Amino acid sequence: MPEPVELQRDDEKRIERLLRTGRYANRAAVVSAGLHLLETERQMTELRDRLSTGYDEAGKGATCDEPGQETIRQVFDQALAKGG
């Protein structure tokens, strides 16, 4: 059986405010959405780390000559131009 979770007063208020918007049907839906966001954040952090590592390695000359290399280079150039 799931263990009950005790929330802080501010978290309770946030949940109530979100429920009043009508976007969520119940408290479980709010918590589920929050957990989904945490997982998405973890995945995005992992992706940024992998991209950063790849870019650093490419800057040191560790590149490959496989198809798609030019596309990858263009993506990195675009990200840098946007301040990424």
C-alpha cells in the first residue's frame, strides 16, 4: 500500500491553487504532473551534459567522419549563435 505523504503548507496551497484552475482533476493528477516535470528535467540535464561533452570532445579534434557530421556541426553552430 502506498505510503501517505505529508506536504508543507505552501505545497498544499500550490496544489489547491492548481486544482482551482480546473487543469487538474484531483491532487494525484497534480502530483503526477510534478513528477513528470522532474523526470523531464532530469532527461534534459542528461542531454545537455552529453551535448556539452560531445562539443568539448569535438573542439579537441575528436570528431567522426560518419554521415550526419555536418548536420551536427550546424546544430552546434546554431546553438552557439543563440547563446546556448
